[in-house]
Amino acid sequence: MRLFVAVNPPAPAKQELADAVEPLRELPGADRLRWTEPAGWHLTLAFLGEVPADEVPALEHALARVAGEHPEHRLRLSGSGTFGERALWAGVEGEVRALRELAAAVQRTLGAEDEERGFHPHLTLARSGTTRSRRPGGPGGPGGPGGLAAMADAMRGFRGREWRAGRIQLMRSETGYGPARYTAVEGWPLGT
């Protein structure tokens, strides 16, 4: 199973972000992007990759312990940015320090630390497409007019409602045959 650990924003927070993102889909170059689905929007704390099914119970036990050691916290989806010409994301504000501490504890406990990239709390909105007709940096491409930077600029003023991050989820990712599909394997409340 391909697994990751995440905090999932509540449906009202996802909906207001979806409403703010909708106009971006009409901008030049938007049709060349692979847009993520609001139902799958999440804040990844740790990516685990392929995990054999017989190892999942030990992961679940470790995650239950980590969840109990960390308090719930208040967050909001806010602003936007890019990872170069690869991805457009929505940012997070609020008690981000608590979210970072939670992510560090999850990564440390599961041996999933990524010191090279570090933890950058975000929610991925779109990724650059890989069609043959697109020329990177060309007109309408990710780096051209109407590209990811312009879309991030259009979203910089977004500031969603505050919500309570009170649970972590072990998630399964299934790819191929269209957009990635994410399903919850198990979840644990924070601070119990």
C-alpha cells in the first residue's frame, strides 16, 4: 500500500478554497495543469511510500501514540505560492508551529524524515501537465503569461475561515487511471 499521514481540513474550509480557486481554472494555461480534487485536499505530514500490509498495525500503534502526545490546534488555509514551475499550492496560517511539531514527531517516529526538503505546510492545488504540446516557459506554459506565478498572485489575498485540526489520518494513495484517489485507512484524535 502507498501510504502517507495527513491532517484533513473540514469540508467548509475546502469548499471556500474551491470557490476561490474556481476563477483560476479560467486563466490562460490553466487547461494544461492537472488540478487536484477538493475531496482529496489534505496537509501531508509524512509520506511513507509503499508499505507492506503486515507493517500497517505497527504504524497505526505508533501514530496513535504520537496523536495522543500532541494537542489540537487552530489553522486556516491562506495565501498561495508555487514550487517553481511544478506546483501551485495554498498556504496555511494559525498555529503552524504546532503543526510543524506534529509533523516532525510523525516523521521521527516513522523514520520518514526528509531533511533535504524540510516540512512546508501546504495544500497542493495543481501540478504542471506533461503534455507534448506544452513548452516549459512558453506562452501559456507554467512559466509564461498566465502561468503558475500569475495564479499564485491571484490567490495571495485568500484567507479562509479558521478550523480546528484535531485529528491525524493514515491515508492510502491510489494512482493511475486518472487523478489520484485518497482513502483513510485509520485516524486518531489529537491530545487524547
